[in-house]
Amino acid sequence: MAPTSGFGFGYKKLHKIIQDILRELDYKAVLLSMQELLAGDDQRRLAFLSSHDNKFANAFPLALAPDKLWRFNPFEFSTSIARKLGLPVPLLASHIGATIKTEGRSARAIVDPYGNGVAGAPGVKGGHTRDMHDGFQRFIVMAAKKAGVSVKGSSPVDTCNGVFGACLNLGENQLSEGAKVTLQKLIPDFLINGRAFCDLGPYNDPPNRLIGRESLGEVKTLARTDLTPDARAAQFQSDVFKRVRDLDLTYPGSTFEEVLKSYGEDGKYLVLVDGPFSNLSGDVAVLTDFIARVRACRVIQQRNISPKLALALVRNSLTQSIGLMSSLLWARHIIGRFRDAVVRAPRQQATEDQNNHFDDVFPDPWRGGYHGSFVPGA
């Protein structure tokens, strides 16, 4: 019967506050143990410290696949679990030390127990990195499009080629080869148009930098374990500013920097980096939060639910699906490269009976599904 002011020093839920403090202390103890007991290059240490505070990385294996295309087969699941825990990948066990077939003058790479070499080897034919990049991009951009946000970059025919098209009044033949390469690198992967969402009612605060703006975006897949996704994102942003300034200096009268700064917050890109342990860059959370706010606005109009709860439910669902998708794409990337560049086994046709894939030691990660221009009716 004691009043709130006279119990727990004014805290309404004293027991919960105490428990939260104890959990935080336990959490810090685990981090200290991981840093002190395991060597710096221990894969368990790398996997844990890279992903322990990333909600996307921790979605797998608890999240449910949104549809059949994003379900794991046994090889994909065992590969993802091994990567998640920093353990040897079972599929690679009998080929450790084998040479990974690369093209041109690419550095020599070998198979290691954890799949780092297979995932990041340069010059591997087969388009595996491009498949992963495009799959990651389209999944997230389509999530925005389905929420009613105007986007570019959701398909191979919906591109951002014209963003910097009017910055230079020179014919293509008048450009140096180096300038052509720079211009090609400058084309954004996608564009998010948030101009139609200047007022999101209860979701205007705290501010999200995509609200009321058009923002350019870039997708990067990062196999390196010595660089964080946020550091890679910052590196890309710095490179973009350097490219536009160099072009403006090389071609007086051009407007590359002016056009760049008309997008986002003074030219700031939305850089979505998919790290090696599905530890995604902070900009993925920014885009996820924006999509969640747009969707939550519709939820509170259709249901009797508090704005805070609606936003939490939608954001959690998006985080789970994006994190799961990232884990699956990394598994497919490693398995595909292992098949094509290590074992060098031909791709097999998908069988009618999906139960038969247990006997297929090196399955096609896409399992004969329809993709891109091969979608019926496209």
C-alpha cells in the first residue's frame, strides 16, 4: 500500500531496473571474456564481436522465412550456423588447403575451414558476388516499394543511370577512359524518394534523415573480417565526394558536386553494407526504420493499436526478414563459389521432388527458381 514515491526511490518497476542492470553487467562480462580468452584471429571471436550488437545478424536462426525462395536447404543451414558461431563449415572440411580457381592476376587463395577464403577470393568466375549484391539490393528496395515508397533500383530495367546525366555537356567520345570509368562508378544502385512523407504523424520524431528527401543509395557486400561495415560505408562516401570534385575540376562548368548535394543530407548516401556475418551497416537500420514508419502509419489507421506498438511490430518484422535474407545469401554465395571454383562441379538441374536434394552434394543455391528476366510474364 506504500505510495510510488515512497518505494524504490521513486521507480515504478524497481525489480525490472535491477534486473536490467544485472543483465548489462553479465553482457559486459561475456564481451571481456571473449576478448581476453580468445586470440584476435579466432573465428569465434571474430563472429561474436562483429555481430553481438547487430539485430540483423542475430535474426538467424530464429526468424521465419517469408516465402519458399528464402528457405534454407540442409547445406545452406549448416553453412549459416557455422558462420554464425565461428565454427568450421562442414561442406568445406575435405577441401581445406585446396586452391580456389581465380582468373587473371588475382591473388592466390585457398580454402580455409571457415569459408573466409571462399567468400572473399578475388577473380572467381560465375557472377556469385553480383548475384548476392543484386539479391540483397532488390530485397530491401522492394520492401520500400511494397510500402508505397517511390524507388528506383528495384529491377535491372529500373535504374538510376540518369541521376548525373545532365552534369556534363560533352559527348561520350570526348571523355577520357578514366573519366568514363569514374562516371560508371558514380551511378547509384538505387534511389529512395521520401518527399511524399514529410508528415508521418506520430512518427515524425525522432527524425529520420530519409523523411522529406530524395536519397541516393549504394549496396556493398563485404567479405573482409578486418573492416567493419560502417567503416566501409564511410570509405565509399569519401570516395564519392572525391570523384565528383575531381570531375568538376577536370571539366569546368560541370555540376556533379552540386547535383550530389541536392540529394540526401548534403549529398550523404544511404550505404547498405552486408558484412561477412550478416552484420549490416547502420544505414540499413535507417532505411528499415523509415519503411517501418510508413507501414506503421497504415497499421494505426486500420487497427486499434498504439503507435509505439505498431512501429515496434513492423520494424521487428522487417529486421527479421532482412537479417534472415542476408544469412541465406552468404550461405548461397559460399556454396556456389565452392562448387564452381574449388570442386568445379557442373550445375545440376533442380529435381521435381525437392526431397531429393539430400543426395545432391553440391546443390545449385538457386534450386532452379525463376529470377530476373526469366520470371514468367516478365
